Amino acid sequence: MKTPIFTDLVQTLPATVPFVGPETQERQMGHGFTARLGANESVFGPSPKVLKAIGNAASDIWMYGDPEAYELRNALAKHHNITMDNIIVGEGIDGLLGYLARLFISPGDAVVTSDGAYPTFNYHVQGFGGMLHKVPYCDDHEDPNGLIAMAAKTGAKLIYLANPDNPMGSWHNAQTLEKMIEKLPGGCLLILDEAYADCAPHDAVPPLDTSNPNVIRMRTFSKAYGLAGLRIGYAIGQADLIQSFNKIRNHFGVGRLPQAAALAALDDQAYLSDVISRISMSRIQISEIAKENGLIPLPSATNFVTIDCGKDGSFARAVVANLIKQGIFVRMPFVAPQDRCIRVSCGTADDMAAFAKALPIALQQI
Amino acid sequence: MKTPIFTDLVQTLPATVPFVGPETQERQMGHGFTARLGANESVFGPSPKVLKAIGNAASDIWMYGDPEAYELRNALAKHHNITMDNIIVGEGIDGLLGYLARLFISPGDAVVTSDGAYPTFNYHVQGFGGMLHKVPYCDDHEDPNGLIAMAAKTGAKLIYLANPDNPMGSWHNAQTLEKMIEKLPGGCLLILDEAYADCAPHDAVPPLDTSNPNVIRMRTFSKAYGLAGLRIGYAIGQADLIQSFNKIRNHFGVGRLPQAAALAALDDQAYLSDVISRISMSRIQISEIAKENGLIPLPSATNFVTIDCGKDGSFARAVVANLIKQGIFVRMPFVAPQDRCIRVSCGTADDMAAFAKALPIALQQI
């Protein structure tokens, strides 16, 4: 019998994945990683109060989550001093980026991002037939002026910018971003991915302006809050824009347990501060290990450090491969000329010791 | 500045939600429900072993879930005696239905379902511009021949059928469904939603045939397994069809904790059997309460009982409203002539006592 036919668009899509999971690599190697420093997760984990909240919520786990995520949005509104109508909760920033692509992108629509920026955003844009226009990094930073110019030139509907940036760890200050926002072409939405904002200096985060329909801010509980395993994030924006997600989203997609855990995480800002300190210390440790091995750590406002290995992409790829062989999970999600770098997530003292031991061997083996 | 413009399709979509959550109703009422019997959740909860697995997994909660859900798919493959390549794990059946609509539906494409069947499926189809063609129920059952005839007439790309059916609780046996599958028009995919299959008689579930590209089977951990609060489900189908989800899905959308919980739930089939017994007993109790009040319980192969109130939709709506006023959460997701019914999920002894107390009052108050 005739097989069901995919849409024209789906037929053009490659069977690609934005990221191979470390578990896949572990299965291929036949053993686990010693240190998991490749996905910018928070090895410091969530607050003990979160684990307690999860225990308490477990007896309610038979119930669907509140599709409005009312309590969490209410708490977030207070936390950010905005209203609930400016907040949408979703299945991580990844899930929300997918919804944004669906809301705005028809086949052929232009979208602007940096060359080497977040692959999952590109995946979602291509999944809706968007045409990606990539702007090179400028001195290892995303280039606000270049992005704006490209958006104006191509009539882009979306610009993606992560601040602080992944994978470079670099950042712009609020003033630079506010100038960029002023220059946004009409009809263009700036997706400001602030997954790492919790780790950044305060002056890297522009004040929230929920009256501006041309900017949406993306936040997550997967990074500094340590809840990647529950996959919950949120977006902040103008109320009409936020309301539009309700036309397409999976309303019951965020479970009751993730909502309860996120609420508890948000409530323990003292723990978050402590994690931020530990991240800062680990950034220093990674930087020192890099320098001891003749490599150049780049400044970072995130929970990882990007290390310039000083040579070309082949060299950096070899460093990563040799680290992985020694059980250190790291990644190299860069394109040239940033592919001279490797990216190392912050870790515990044990993780740092393992990395310190493995890096010189990885370099020697080349 | 000019506001960003949604796609032409999104501009046509209503700001609707498939279901209002009970939490929304509780906030409107200003108090909680005494008995939560409206969303076909499993009040019996998950296995104690699942709660233990969640506790154990909590220390890993800082890690993203395996995007391949390898361990869970491996266990499901053994459980169903199929291969992993025939299984995709997703954010509940709702999430997977959304992906199916996206894979197959372009604006204007025909889709066939029953009039009064699952609103969330309709929501997803409309969200991709599909044209819904609805076939009336036949003797309170979904009508396989009617669905096939409508699909042939409209050139439908998808047919949706839930077996056992929600909201009627009725079911067809495997033979009837196999005959329906034989008659599927070329190029048409049958989405067989088996969310309630765990509660059904064995002869209501056709053997799995993963060689057939025209049928996909939807299963969930949200019903009898008691894990609605973690939102995890899966689909079983022909390998190429299953692989196609990888072109569009949110690869890291299902967290580590839901995967661990589902694995533990699957592993405790003795507990599942026990829940199924308790569901059967509760169905009998609901039926008896209905009869004591002069109403007609319909046969059910699910974790709820649909009760024929014997009059019209206004009457049944009043019964529901009067139950809700007394703190009993029930729903009435029916269209005429099935809107003479109300739907009551199985519950604990306390839930049943609350329902038994409230129903006669609800009827008197009309």
C-alpha cells in the first residue's frame, strides 16, 4: 500500500540532530565519562530544597501539570518585577525556540544568526523552512552591528543573539545591546538568549522592557539552577507576543514535577548565589589549567570556559578527541576561525583534577 | 516600530486551548477540588519503585536526558517484542501528535477524526492548517467504516482513532481494527491512540505490526502508569516513519527524570496489574453510583466511566456544573448526541464516597 507522504517541507529536511548526546558517545566507547564537562550543565546540581520539593511533589506525580504554570509564572513575575502576562513557560529554551520559529517562519523567510552560534536554533529555523543568514563573529564576540546590517539587508523576521554567548563565553554589556535594540529593523524580532545570564556580570543584562514587541528574552532552569534533567525554561516578552504561544504550544507539555522543582529553585536565591561563586572559581581553575598547558583561556561570563588552542580546527578537534578518549566529555561546537577553540564546562574539584590530568596527555598525544 | 508579523497560518489560528486545567477552575472557585476525577489521571499513582527511582535519579537531575532515550526504548522494545528502531519517545502523546501533524499536514490537507474525539489532536491539526472532517459516533462507538469512507472521499492524510475511546470509554476488538487497517486508503496514516490500552481487555489490542507504514500506535505513561506529572509517552511504528520524528522533534525535550521514572514504571508490571484491578473495581463503583441515581453507566475499557444522564446536553452540563460546585472535578468533553453524558475518572475509595455523596445533590439541584 502507498506509504503516507510527508509535507513538501519535511521531505527536504535532513535526518540530522543538533547535538549527539554524551550517552551516545558512552555507548560507542563502551564506558562512561569520568568528567561530564561538555554540555554546560551545572555539575553543582540544584538546591537541596529543590530535591526536597521533588520528594514532596512525587505524591502528586499522577496529576498533569497546570497548563498555565500559574504558580511558577506568578513567582517569576515577582522575581523579575513584571506581570505574569509577560511570561511563557516551556519545555526548555529549545522548546520555546521551536515555537518561535513556528510562529514567525514560513518557507523562505530570512533569519539572522552568528556563524557558529547555537545549532539547535538553526535546526528549528530550518525545520520550518527558514533561510539562515550567518554573520561572522567579530573578535570572538557576536557582532551586533553585523547582525543588524544583515537583518536589514535580508528583511529578516528573526535575529538570534545569545548574551552571554555560547560557545564563546564572551558577552556584551547592556548598553551595547540596548543600542542594538534601537537599531532593529521594523518587523524584526530579536531573540535574546540569556541561558547564561545568571552567571554574567549584572551590567551584561539589559533591564527588562516588556513593552517592546520586538525583543524576547529566553531564560532557563537548565544551567545555573541545575535542572537540565527536568527541561523547563521560560521566555519574557510583550504580552501579545507571549499570548501567541498559546495558539500553538503543547499546553500540557511541562509536567507538574518540573514546575514544582523550578518554583523551589527560584525560591532559593542564596543557593543560586553559592553556585555562581563555585562557577566563578571553576572558571579560574579551567583558565589556570589551560595556561599551564600553554593554551589561552578566553574571558567567560558563562558556566564554561572556551580555550584557544592556538592552532587550527584539526588541532583543536584532536585535543577534544584525546580528552574524550581519557573519559573527559568536552565539546567543540565552533566554526572557523573559532574552531581553534575547545569548550570546557565548569566542574567540581574532582572534575577539575581529571581535566588537569588529561589535558597535557591529550596535547602530547597529538 | 513595526511589530513582528506572524506567519499567515498563525494569524488565522484562534487563541484557544484544548482543555482548561482543573487548577484554573480551582483558582476561579477560590478553593481546591475534593475529588479530581476529570482528567483520566491515575489517582492510584505510580509504583513505589518509581518513586524510589525518582529519588535515586534526583542526584542526576543536573544532566540533560539522553536525547535517544536509549535505555527506555531498549526496555520498551523488549517489553513489546519489537526493535528500538520502531519506538520514539516524546513529551506525552500530545507532543507526539503535534509532531505527527507537523510531519504530514500542510495547509488544506484533509484529516479525519470522530465528532467529539480528542480535542488536542484537532488543535494540533488546525495548528498546521489541516482540514478536519468529522465522522459521527455510531452507537457510542467510533465508526471504523465511516472513518475509512470519509478518508477515501476526502483523500485524508491522517485518520485518528482512539481505542479504547476517549471520551466514550467504548472499544473495538482487534479483529474490527485489523479489518479497518486493511481498508485504509493508500497514503493514509492511521493514528491509533492507545492511551488506555493498558486498561482494556487483551482482545481490544491488535498485535503490533511494525512492518506497516500506514499505522502508528500511541502509548503513554500518563494513564495507568500514573506519571502524568512527568509527561512522557511513546509511539510505535515502522522504522522509517519513527526515524522521521528526528527531523523535527525537540531532541532534548524529554528530561532525564521522566525517562528514569518511565523505565522503573515499565519494570514493575505487577504494580500495573494491581492498578488495573483497582481501576476495574472503581469502574464498577462508578457504575453502581450512576445506577443508584437512575443514570446509565456505559461499558468502559478505560480508567473512566461515561455516564448517560438520559437527557440532553443542557441537563448533562448542569450535572457537571453542580458536581464541580461540590468540589468534584469531572468533565463533559462530548458533542451531541454524546453530550447527554458526563465522564468520571476512576478514583480511590474516598473519591468514590465523595462522588456518591455529590451526585444525588447535583441531580436534585437541577
